[in-house]
Amino acid sequence: MRAGKIAGVELVMNNWFIGLIVLFAAAGLVSKVLVVFSAVLCHELAHLLMAIGLGYKVKQVELLPFGAVARVDGLADAGATSELMIAAAGPLASLGLAAFCYIGINEAGNWQDVCQFFGEVNLMLALFNLLPALPLDGGRILRAILSYRRDYRDATAIVVTISHGIICMLVICTGVGYWLYNTINLTLLVAAVFLLLTVRTEKNLAGFRAMRILANKKAGLISSQIMPTSHLTAMESAVIGDIIHLFGPEKYYIIHIVDQNFKLCGALTETQVWEGLVKKGIKSRINEFI
């Protein structure tokens, strides 16, 4: 459901988020709903400011039960450093607000209860989002770190596996709570269902990332006529799969190929590599592409 615009950015409330608000309201906790809403909004605002600071255009923000997702042009194809910085901004902001509340609670006067609850919400929001599960911030941070050493798709697969483990842990905790106290922790159960439904999307999108990145590079190069370029030098016997793993999303790549005597015997653009990959296969040698 659309909730308006902030600084030109469309604000959307996810159905799961609306359901959480309804649950709080049904329990007579309308005031706490506003506190939760403001905490989530501050959390996401930190993501927005970081994305804008890195030069990305933010189109939409969707509020989720345990955080939010910003629809940022080009973010899905961003480099590991950009994804890491944007993902970390939210939890850091929430932790900062929680610390501020706990430090200043004695000065809050009649607002002590509100201040304490706001601090607790921000702390829980930060800790939950730091779980290494997609699409939470912690999962994006872990994927970004793994992407420095691994292919993006492999990094996503690893985090997806960890995400399934966390989902199982949440379900087990819900079951143990019911067995011990005869009550169901709806928060843990909703979190498990939410992660289960959304982690599949992240896995599917990762498979198309390389082609999207190349298409964006082509469009950007055609549009601006200029693009930052990175040069790689490879021996003619190098496996093409090892070279592709070095490709990043924010530069266009040119590969210089040398023989055993280190004499230049050819050069390939990134586009030529990807186009040849369909026919040659990922285990082929780079000299087969010349």
C-alpha cells in the first residue's frame, strides 16, 4: 500500500508490515505502533542517505516487518563495497539511536517509557537485521564480504544456505517456546515465514546478475561514450572461468593475452568474452577466444 512520498521517494507499506501494525493495534498498543514505525523509518533513512551519497537514485522504499527495502537504480548490480556500505548504514543508525536513548533516558522526564521502548525497538531492529540471512542487512553484508573473494552467484548461494539454517533455527525456537510455555511467539514465526518467502527471490535474481551488469555497461557506454576501464593481463592458457570471476560491475574490462614469452598475442573486450562463453564454455582457455 502506498503511503506517500518523502523527498520524491515513494513510501510503500508491505502487507506483512501492515499485518504487524494491525496486531499491535488489536492489542491496544497504538502508541507503540508509531514508535515501531518511526524506528523502521529512521533505519531505512540511513540506507537512503548512504545510497544517495554514493550516487545512486532512490525510487521507492518498502517498509517490511523487520526493516525495509529501498528500490535503488543499479543497486542490484553494484560492487561489493557499495552494497556493504549501504547495507551496514541501517543497523549502525539503529544501534546509534538505541545507544542515544539508553544514555539519555534519565533526562527524558515523563518520556522515559517512550524513550526506553524506542531504544529497545532500535536495538532489536539492528540485531535482527544483522542476522546473516537474505534479504536482511546482515545477509547483504556477508554476501558483499564474500564477493571480494568469490563470484557473486557463489556468494549468494552460500548466504542462501545460511539463511535456510536461520529459518530452521527460528522455527525450532518457536516450537521450544510453545513446548515450554504453551505460547506461540508470533514474531519468530512471522520472521521465519517472511525469510522463507523472500530468500528464494534473492537466489533467482543472482543468476541473472551477470547479464544485467553487461547490459547496463553497454547502455552506459553508448549513452556517455566514456566508461572507467580496467585492464587484465592473462596467459594464453588461462581458464576463462578464472578471468570472469575478476569482473566487477562498476568498470568495463579489457583482457590482454600474452604467450609463454610474454609477448602480446591478442586482446578481448568483456563483451567478446561473454559472447564467446556461450559457444566455448566456462572451462575453455582464453586463447580459444582469439
